Amino acid sequence: MKKTLLALLIATLVQTTHAAPANPVNEMDRIVAVVNKTVITNIDLQNRVDATIQQLKGQNVTPPARDILAHQVLEQMITEQVQLEYANNNGMRVDERDLDQAIADLAKQNKLDVKGLQAQLAKEGVPFARFREEIRREIILARLKNNEIGSRITVTDSEVDQVLKSAQSANRSEYHLATILVSTPERADAKQLDNLAAKASKALAELNDKQPFAKVAATYSDAPNGIKGGDLGWRPAATLPQEFVSMLDKLNPGQHTGVIRTPQGFMIFQLIEKRSGNQPLLVEQYHTAHILIRTNEAVSDTDAKNRILQIRDRILRGAKFAEMAKLYSEDGSNIKGGDLGWVNKGDMVPEFEKAMVSLPVGTVSEPVRSPFGWHLILVDAKRNQDVSADRERQTIKQQLRLRKLDQAYLDWVRQLRDSAFVEERLDDK
């Protein structure tokens, strides 16, 4: 969570705290959507719309008309709610210790301590308890994506080799892209597809009329990043289909494609920037091993921590770390004695990395809690390494995983949304 997220969270909570109904109370309190057994009220929606408008203006993007944006924001709120209910039904929780750590990290990223953050929130009139619950929601959504989808995504060496051998791997360019997605339901009929294609064509027409891409994305895109302008970040040419790269190479920065049919729906891409990918890269690396005890329905957080403490005690009394990993670790690296090889800074989840980078060489860590469970970490060497020769392979692997993750997540959320009881009432009179 970065500074922009802190600003958005505060903006959202300020709007909720100070919202004064411009319409009659019964209009503001009316239900605009029912999601299973949960309701979304008009005041909830209008507060989120206010925060979204503030965020778009902060990006120098003219927001779409308020009624159009309200439909986009409501769909995002419905999608979030079905995920939160899924997480709750499956026992996914954020304990207070993890929540405290997340808030401390967020404060640090904004050059504050927790007391300073509390003072800033108090100045804005935001109760700290409500802020904590908003952070808890963000963590649950992130963990849900990682646990339900990310844990099933793998990229094999042969997949990377195939990309490296392909024609486009000679292209070292990288593209900064944005996208508009008009999502299609899994079992859409011909009439639905025609209507959705018309929606995508309308978005394209507005782009051709020189409307800002971010504004059109906020108006039409069904992607999670749609109301934030549709920014996808940088994508290497080697991880993109050759015909798509050929299309991008014909664009100048700021230009966009036509409507492209994909398994997820109808998409439009914008080329924001293009750069060469040949620069050298010096990174910190840590030769790392770990032992993991997972938490689940059968193993509580306390039980997992006690087990990892017992293992640590045996290591401190002379047991070999690798042997303990082979016997007890619940990670795929156990067959190699927990060896993760050389790990780049930035590769691991924040909790793991924070402990890893601060460990003296040859020292076994205290128990470390991450979304996966409890770890013991051992770093037996550190180095600064020029990874220019390896960067392409690693970048390709990361981008292939990201592409798979994004596609699988969109499919999963769409199926979750389709299986939920959802009744939209925004346009009811």
C-alpha cells in the first residue's frame, strides 16, 4: 500500500464521516444493490463515487458524468462484496498483529510513525478504528487473490524457454500499456454479446473523438483498475503475442488500438510509453533457505507458531537446518532442505523479505509470520549481482505469471459474481 492508497483511503473515510445528504434522507439511505444477504446503500455508493472523483482529479483526469461513474463504482463494490463474503465463509481472517504491522508499514511508506498517522487521521476527522477496518478489507482482498488464484499459478522453465526461442524474444522493447475491458459473461447469448460489443464500440468512438483514455476507461471498463484509468504498467515484448507486438509497434505513445476480442471480453489498449529493455540491472541477492509451517482449518496460528518454535529450538541445539526442513517444512523446497537459491530483493512477500534482508549471514531467524504461515529463515550468503544476463528470463517468467494470474483472477471473479444473488436497484425510481 503506497502513499496514493493512503490518500484515497483517507478521502473515502472523510467523505463517509462528513457526508451531508444533498437529497432527502430516504433517498440517501435507499438500497441500491443487494448482494446475497448484504445491502449497499446509496450513501455508501455516493461516498465511494466522491473518493473516486477525487482520485481521478488527482491524476489530472476529468471524471465521467457522475451517474455514469456511479454505475461503474457500484459494480466494483458488488464485486468486492462477493469476494469478501467468500473470504468470510471460508474462514479467512486478518489477525490484529498482522493488521498492526500493515498499518505500521503504511505509515512508514508515508514517512510517518503510527502516532503521526493517527494524528493525520484525527485532523481529517477520521476515526482510527474505521481506518483499521478499511485496511483489514484491503488485506483480505489481496490475500484472497493470492491464496485462491496465485497459489495455483505456475510457470514452468519450458514455458520460459519457448518464449525465449520464439521470434518476438529478439525484441527487447517494453511497453507501458493501459486497457479498457468490456467483460463478457461466461454463458452470454448472441444478444448480450451484441450489446457488449456495441458498448466497446462506443468507448472506441469516444477515444477517436479525442476523449482521454483514463476517462473512457473509468466510464466503460469492467477491469478492477478501470475506474483508476486502466493502467497496466510495463509489459516486455517477449511476453506478448507477436501479432499484438506488431500492432503496438505501429502506435505512437498516446495512441490506441481498435477493439480486440479476447476470452475475457472486448478490449482496447493504449500505448503510453515505449522503452528499450537492454539496460544493466544491479540487484541485492540473498542465498536463502526456509522452513514453513502452514496455518489452515486444522492447524491454528498458535499451533503453527509453537511447532516452528520447537523446530528452531532443535536447530539452536545442533540439528541441521536442511534436515529439519526435509522433515518438517510444508513447502515444495523441503526436498532441497528448504533451499530457495539466490533470491532477489523484491521477490518475496514483504514480511518474509523484511526478515531476510535484516538477518546476519548464518543466523536462523525468529519465527516470521507471512500470509502462508510461520517461517524460519536462514541466509547463508549475500551479494550485489549484475543480473543483466538473467533479467530477461526472470522478467519473462514474472510477466507470464502475471498474465496467467490476471486472466485467472478475472475469470474467477466473474464466476463468483455470476453465482451470487445480485439485485441492482440504482436506476429504480
